[in-house]
Amino acid sequence: MVRYCIYCGVEDSIDNPVINGVCLNCRMKRGELVVVNERNLYIELCRSCFSVRIGYKWRESTGFDDAIEQVVYSVLKNKVKPGEGVSNLTINDYELITTPSWRTIVRVYFRGVYGGKEFEYPIDFTIYFKPVKCPRCKMIDSGEFEAVVQIRGIDSKLLDKIFEKIVSRDRRFVENIVDIIETRNGVDLYFYDHGTARKMAKQLSKYLKLRIKENYEVTGMRSGVSRARLYISLKPQE
Ligand SMILES: [Zn+2]
Ligand SMILES: [Zn+2]
């Protein structure tokens, strides 16, 4: 039985397949290939460091362009669903329609398959960034930490495992950690005191064979004593 499109009467063909009584061209015209609930996206962006909030996590970004890219590929893809008869829906590309800023219009090119025929379909979205302070910048502003252990070049799953092992043996580690922040190329552990940071650095370097480097940053005076913040860098040995 030949299938016809209920809207335009065209016959089913390889280039313009008819599924459930509607051809690809008509689905496209009617905007039915991609189901979009919300064309406006409201995203928190740190005004100090440009970190962008993706779900519950904060991710570093280098600026509006980078933040927009992360929103398109990490947030927006979860805001759409394939339309009737559509499979393999993906985001192929996007372009900026307005200059990247706190409010930016992006044209997102979706790609998918309808009745065996691949299609590309553009949809415009508006990304509204809400200027906020991320937890890290808040913490840095408050100056509540005394030491940072910066771990680089280690597989994050392996690091998680070793970290769990160390803290499960001595809960004082957890009590003295202010925050744990994933950066683009590693993890930063913030501590209330130098001693715990050093102990943690030693333990990590023992298990993961890391090279330890210490640096100080003078942060001012408190009760006549100069304070220095300790930075410990941990990297694989070359
Ligand atoms: Zn049609
Ligand atoms: Zn920030």
C-alpha cells in the first residue's frame, strides 16, 4: 500500500518519507521534528570567574563563548525530545545570532533520521545568564581557607578511589576540608589548616606516586602575625 502525506498528498519516497501519514517536508514546515518545551534558558554564571552552573555542578569556563558552548551541549540537549518518527536526534552544530553576552541568541542545528532519511533542522534559543557568585569565588572572597592541594594529571576515577580510601581511615580529613572543586584539568582541595593539607598531600603522593611542590602566598596580618596561604601542587612524576 502506498503511503500518502495527509497534509500535502505527496507519496512516500526515499527523499521525502511518509511516517504515520506525514511526510518529512511537512514535519519540517510544521516544526514537529524536534519537541522543544522551552526556548529560553536561564543559567547561572559567576561574574567573577565565568564558571557556569550545569545542573548541580559548577564548571569552569573562559568567558561567554565557552559558557554558551557548555550550555548548548550539556543543558540544551536535555531540553529537547525527538518528534514523532524521529530517531538519532543529536546537536550537530550551533551559531551565535547575537554577540555573546548575558543574553545571547543561538541557532542550534539538530540532526536526526526520519524514515531512514537524515535531516538537519535549526532552532533558535535564547540563553539568559544570571550573574551570581559561584561557591568557589564566595569562599575565596571570604578567605576562609588556609591551604589548597592542587592535583593535576590524574584520572578522576582513580583519584576518587584513593581519596575515599584516605578519608575513610581518618575522618579528620573531611572535617578540615572546606571544599572540593573540580577544575578543567584536575581537582582543588581547600583546607582550613596547613597540617591537614600536608598530610593529605603526602598520602595522595604515596598512593599515586606524585611529585609534591609547596608554595606560599602571603595574605596579610592577623593579630600581628603574618599569614601565609599554603599551595601544594601534586603532579605525576616525570
Ligand atoms: Zn507532506
Ligand atoms: Zn566564580
